[in-house]
Amino acid sequence: MEINGTKNGEALEVALSGRLDTNTSPELEAYLKENLAGVTNLAIDLIDVQYVSSAGLRVFLFAHKELAKVGSGLTLRHPNEYIADVLDATGFTEILTVEQ
């Protein structure tokens, strides 16, 4: 998996590519832990992500909880049909903002 982030003031945009699974989710979690300080707006672009496992969903939940501490939330952008179905089936669309 590849992680490309751009921080602009209090906003962090992260573009992912590849698979977000048990092997790669620790990398994303570490990246977020290093870069969330001072962030009130986080968007993760999933346009180039083919697969998200439960480990990846856990990282999304971690990020959402961290942002909730500052009164904000996580936005997931451009999930493919498979990932959108996973987010819907697991109830993540009820707690996160998902943009097509």
C-alpha cells in the first residue's frame, strides 16, 4: 500500500493505493498517529484502494475517534463499489462521512 498525505493547516488529505489489510493497516495507523496533531479535518481518498479488511476498518475507526476529540470526523472519499458495500454492511456509513 502507498500513502500520500498533504497537510494544509488543520486539514489533512491522505490518498491511499493498493490493499488496506492486516499487513498494511499498521502502516496507515502509524502514519495517522504521526500526522494527526493539530488536524481538525481528515479526508482519506480510497479511489486507488482495491480492498479493505476489518483491520483497515479498525484504522478508520481509530482516526474517527481521534478527530471526535476535537469535534470533527473522518471523511472517506471515492470508495469503489466493493468498499462502499463493506462500509454500508458494517454500519460505517452511519458514523463516517462517505463521499462518492
